[in-house]
Amino acid sequence: MTIHWCGTGLSAIPGLRRLIEDGHDVVVWNRTIGKAEEAVGDITKDIRAFDMDALDAALQPGDVAVSMLPGDLHVPVAELCLQNGANFVSSSYTAPEMRALDQKFKDAGLCSVNEVGLDPGIDHLMAHWLVADYRASQDESKGQKLSFLSYCGGVPKIANPFRYKFSWSPLGVLKALRSPSKSIKHGQDYDVARPWDAITSYDAPLAKAESFEVYPNRDSLPFMEEYGFDPEWDVDLFVRGTLRLNGWAEAWKDVFAEVETLEGSEGDARLKGMSDQFWDENAYDEGEPDRVIMCVALKAENDGATTYHKTYVMDAWGDERGTAMARLVSIPVSLAVEAVLDGKIAPGVTAAPSDPALIDNWMDMVRKLAQHVAVVDHTT
């Protein structure tokens, strides 16, 4: 069985190299062959120019196609997999169009595994572990009030005046600023039109306590079911969000003000211009270390008394192995590929696994990738 790894952007390389170096049969696909050769040409010569027809012709039953391509190509690649009896893996969020293929993948006995990168990905593993640990630790008696938070952010290890640096095109970050979010706060639905309307402070229980600015993103609510929350639980807080360095909101206030005014094709053109400017002014320099912080917490209270409160934390930064972001996005993808090949993931459209054995195995790898990983028990 062959792994068809499509896309060799900066966040793809460590996981791709791991699969090749571990002896898997890997075909590397990229729109620009020269860039792929720079990334992995020292360990493989099977590098091909990506296009859908060529991939369609190459896919065989039992193969795995990995899409590290732009988001609008994930579903078309997954559909090629269905047509050819192959499996699919991506680090990206599961689009509704992908979810709609669930029954077809099940009927074919094939896997479409999504959300197996950093965020989404490692955060899911931590959340599944915490929910299982909470269920095992007490009787889950009614009346307990649950609070869940999950924050992740990639930030410069050495702070700059802009309080942020870019490892790829800033356009995605700018577009995300225009997106609303849904979460639960004080037991009620909490809908936010723009991130800057909901920036708060968060004290992260890292090896050395540190505060950050955080805000909710996307729609958190479907992840209550994904993480195994009982519908009967009294949920006071449930939020998945983004973490930024303190001072970020102040440094970006003019950006927020302009983004709010942009509309239509002219607005899109201006966003592209802003993206190009930010890339010129705030891209990482060669060898400059990035940093990734992740905190996932679950707390239970009964009549005001805390009965359970743990935070799964991770702190990682760039080193001689390369950027933390690239390691933590792509190596979990490579683990998902191996799990599919080993038959450890059920057919259908799924996200990062909840299986305890896979979680333990993958988190063991995360501990090697990050400089600090720990479960903090706040009740002891």
C-alpha cells in the first residue's frame, strides 16, 4: 500500500520525512516539484507534479492519500479516494461536505480521518483524555457544573512589537478575524461577531505560570458531543479558542478597525495587500524560534466545591529540529496514516481518535516533540 502525500508546505515536512525515513512507500505530490525536492529530495526521488487527474490514475485500493493542500481541495481528493478504494487523511477541520461522505466511506470500508494536526488534533486528544479521566474519577453525580476550555496559539518565542509572527501567508489569519464564534459562557450560548469583542486574559499553568490574551473561535458547540459530554451534564463554560501574547490586542487595534470596514472584492483585495505587507514586516527569520502553547482544561464543581480540575498543557518551541508548528502539525498526521494502515481507525469520516491506546501512543510522541507536556491537577 502506498502513501500519497500531497503538499509540501512548511507545516508538512517533518511528518512526511518521518514516513519516508521509516521505510513506508511514499509518493510525494506537489504543484512545484522543485520545492518538494528541496524539502525531501535528499531521501526520495518519487516526487511528482500534483494534479487531480494524475493522482486519480495513481491511487490504488488500500492506499492512503494525505491532503496538506489548500482547504478547497480536501473534499475533491477524498472523493478520488472513494472512487479508487483508497483512504484519506488531513489535518484540517472537517467540512460539512466532507462529513456528508461519511456513509459512503463506511459502506466502502474506508477511512477519511480529519483534524489530526495540532489544533485541531492534539487538542482533541487532550480533551478525550480529560473527559475519560473525569468519568473514571467520580460518580458524575447530577448537580455538578462543568467548565471546559481549550486554548492554542502559535506565537514568536522572542516577542516582537507586533506581538505575532507569520510562518506562512497571513491571509488566513486576517480572514479568521472576520469570522463569528459560538461557545457557552455562564451556562448560556455566547455568540461573538468578531474576536476582538471577546478578548480576555488567561493564566496558563505552564512550567512557569504565564498569562496570555485569548478569544473564542469557530463554533465550539459540536465538540461537546465529539468529546463525549453527556447531554445531561450542566455545562457552565465550553469554549475552544485562540491564544495570543499579552499586548496583541493593542498592537493589532488598527488592523481590527480596518478589517471591520472591508467588504466585497475591494475588501478582499485590501486583505491581500495587508497580508503581503505583514509577510514582509513580520515573517519569521531563518532559524528564528517559534512557540506553540496549548492548554485544555476540565473542571467540575458541586455546590461551589471543586471536585475535579485538571489542565493538560503543552509548551513547545523551535529548535535544531525546525519549527514547533511544523512538528506538531505534521507528525500527528503521520501517526494517523500509520493507524489507518494498521486498521486501528474505524471506517467513515472521523476526527482525532478517542481510543485510549491511540491517545496514549500519540501523546507519547507529542512529549518527544514538545519541550513541556504535563497534566496539572489543581485540586492537589
